[in-house]
Amino acid sequence: MIRHFIISIILLIGCAFPVSAADPHSAYYSPDTDKLIWFIHASGTHIGTSGSTDATNLQWLTGQAKSVINPSFIVVTGDLTDSTNGNIFGYPNGPYQAEWDQYKSILSANGVDASSYFDIPGNHDAYSDQYFSYYLNNSVQGRATGRTQASWTRTGPWGKYQFLGVNTPDNTGKPFSIIWPYGDNAGLDTTELSFISSEMNANSDAKLTLVFGHHPLVATDSSSDTYLFYGKDDFVNLMNGYGASMYGYGHTHASSEKFFTQNMTDGLFYFNVSSIGKDSPNQYTVTAIDCNGISSVTQTKGTWPVVLITAPVDRRLGGVVNPYAYNVTNSATNPVRALVFDPATVTQVQFRVNGGSWQPMQNVSGNPALWQGNWNAATLAASEYALEVQATTGSGVRSDAITAYVESPLPTAPSNLTATAASGSQINLAWTDNSTNEQGFKIERCAGAGCSNFSQITTLGANVTTWSDTGLAASTSYSYRVRAYNVAGDSGYSPAASATTFAASALPSAPTGLAATAVSKSQINLAWTDNANNETQFLIERCKGSTCTNFTQVATVGANVTSYSNTKLTANTVYRYRVRARNTAGSSGYSNIASATTPKR
């Protein structure tokens, strides 16, 4: 307890997390094909184990696999040697220089160097060697750096990525024991944690940080597996604070893709790769970073082709909903990219969605391993979809499959909003619809000059571009803003527009003395007395028949007008009329009803 407390205090004093840090959420979907790198993660070469699989598989990994896959680097997370020298019991009772000599010989023959091969120690490399002398004097990174931990970066069109290899085996030099934890008191001490903190801080400008170690962070499903017994909480805190995206490890001789969230804000990819040199199935992993999105495929040594979908990223990577995955828009042009590796000729690469028809993919110019196709998702509803890429080569046929989520893109914000007062109680709005995928519009309003406390007052359907706001107070300033919406969410707002309702006014007085005079078989002239001084117009209504009451408006005339000629009438017909005045406050009462009959001829 005291030791762990001291570690935490040292880290808190020496490591204030920077404002800038790697961002696991930075993955983006893009047609760009030049923002892509990939690497190989292997573990447990176990040189010196009984039999020859160990040496053969390391020769293959750093020979054919390196040549065909052409990774940016290979990282091997521990148990480089077996420390058994092939004894019949399989107990690691070394270290043995002969194992290290064989390890070096294989790598030397394949032209491996420290710029692209990062080997970190495992528990088999630490038994009975407290100061990791054998590792430091024989491993690629130990000889190159004099350290048991490694830090490296890769820069390119994508920006900068940081990679860290940490030394998780026990530092006491205990020998192997047949009793759990087998002399493997794994963990990270203050010196190791200080190195990790320092390197993360020095590379806090990296877009992504990926970390590798030999041991799992916590207990696994197998009671025989060891894990970090000390320094784990501080290590997780560092990865969380500096925005690490992934922790890759070995040790368990099993492969899995999970997501680790314990004591973390969002978590990180937690990838375990089985031993490539000892115990079937002898696997390795190819991991790619495409536009900051991480993809991974694990495959058995010597099997081809290797197929890895790099875009879109897998929404279910790690066995959960990937918090770092982006969605695919339901547009007609969505790229599907995949890496295909094979020593034989690649004859066809194609993809399909939800088991549908296969669609072709083409090799990307300048990158013989990268293939791309176009996914038309324009008619798809928002949902998860199964995406499969299949490669046919001279070695056979193999597929990779992921889950992608298709969503509607946000609609484009409306523009050119205008607000026009129509009366003391009504303001008319109009705007430009700039979107083709909105479900409707939301209108917000606030009252008072310079107001900003908008609240939504109504929603309208798609393609609507006008609306009248009624029931308002007279002589009051109102401001409005509009935004479009669909299933994906809301657009930005239009610029606000304001208008002030007219001042309150009295209703106009009703006209009187309405008279109707037939002047021909098709025309009746009207005349009335204007009793108002505040009207803006007169509304003229008519019905047909001597006792009719179904009046409808047939005309309007301006203020102060007191006559009107109604033409195009039917001969020998009775017409009845009434008139009322109107202004911004409303309409007056009706005048008297006047009637006239058009002559027969």
C-alpha cells in the first residue's frame, strides 16, 4: 500500500496532463487514401522451446510476412526467448545465451533493424535476470537503446502517431516457480512509469497513442494467467489522461479483441494476440490506422490472403459499440477500403452489404495492397449494416467483415429569414430552404428588442418556407430564428430576423346607405357612405337570389372609395350586396343589404 501511494504521488507531481493530448475520437470518414499506415503485432516467439516451430515462425514473420505485408513496423510483445533451452519439462530455468544467439541470428539473416522492429521483454525473458542483462545485450531494441522500454513515432499525411512498448515483467529477477504466480510478479515500477509519462508528455501533440506490453492489465478468464500486480492504476491513469487508443499485449497464448474501460473516461481497445512461436494456432495481428480510425485482423501464420477492412471502421470493434467509430451517411458516395496481402496474385476484390449482391473494388493507384469501392447508401434507413469484403487470390478466398452504422446527414441550415409585420397581432415569416433531406423546420421566437431567450413555438413540414405568427401583442418587437431537422438531428440556425407589430387601432365604423342600381343586363353599380376615418379598405360581398344569405367576397377597394361597379353578371337575376370597412385592427360591421335585378335585355 505504501509503495503504491508513493508511485501515485510521484506521478501526480511529475505529470500534469497537457492541454493537448492524443484524441481517440478523431477518426473521420474520408475518400482520402493516403492517410493510412499498418503494422504487425506479434508476441511469444519463444525461441528455444522444444521443437522447431519457434524458429521457423520467427523466420516467416520477419521474412515472408514482412516482405508481403510491408508493415510500417513489427512490434513483438515479449517472451522473445523461452528460457527452457528445449528441456523436456518445459520449465523456464534459464536464461540461455544460446536461445538469444539463435534469436539474433534469425533477425540478422532477415535484415531486421531497430527502426522497424520493436521487441519488448516478457516474463520468460525476465526469469532469474533482475536487470534484464540478456534482453539488453541481445534484443534489437535493448542493443539499440539500452532500455527495456521503447517509444517511437510515425509521421506522414495523417500527422503524427505515437507508439509505446512498456516493460511489464517482474523486476526482481525471481526464478520460475511451479506455484502461481510462477515467479511472475508483473507490474510497472516508478522508473518505468516515469518513462511512460515522460514519453507521452513529449509526444502530446500526436493524434493517436497506441501502447504495447506483455501482460494483461487485469485478471483474465483463466485463473492461470498473471497480470499487472502493481503500477496498474497509475498506468491506466496515464493512458486515460494522455488519450491512448489501444493497449496490445500477449502472454495468454490466446487472441481476443475487447474494450477496456475500468477507471477510464471512454476506454481503449484491448487486443490480445496469441503466441506465434509456441502453442497452436500461432497467430499474429495486422492493425491499420486509416484517417485516425483503428482496424485489426488476427490470422494464423502462413495463411493467405490477409484481408483487413480499414474504412469504414468497425462499429463493433472490441465486442461493444465502438465509441471511437464514426457513422456512414446515407449518401450515394461512401468509400469502402480494404488492405489485401498475398504473395500470390490478387485476382478480385469485392464487397457486399447485408449479404446482398457483390460490388467491385479497384486497386488504389500507388498502393498495391489497398483496394477501394463505392457504397451507395442513399436509400438505406438509419441502422446497422453488415459489410463484408472478399478477396480472391492465387492462394484462395478470404473475407473480412465489420458492422457499420448508416445515418442521415444533418440538414443544411435555412437562410434569408425575413420577418414582416402584417398587423398589430401578426408577423409573417419567409426563408430559403437549403436542404434536400429535412423532415421539417423548427421555429423559435423571443419578445423584446435585442432579446436572445429564444424558445420553440412550432414545427412545420418539409419544404415549407413561409409561416404566419398570429395572436401577438401590438407595438411589440419579436425576433425569430429557424432551423431544419431530420432523424440525424438539427441543422444550425438561420440568422435571426425581427419585426415590430403595428400599434393598436380602433375598428373602423361600418359604412351605411348602401344602394344597388342595375345599369345593364350584366352590370350593377354600388354606392355607400364612408363613416370611418381609419379604414384601409372596403370588402364587398355578394350573393344571388332575392332571399339569399350565402354572401361571399367578390372585391376589395381602397380607403375612402364609396362606389363599385360589379360587371359580368347574368341577365334577369336578383343580386344582393353588403359592404364592410377594414383596417389593421380588423373589420367593421356590415352595411345594410342592398339588392338589384339585372334586366332581361
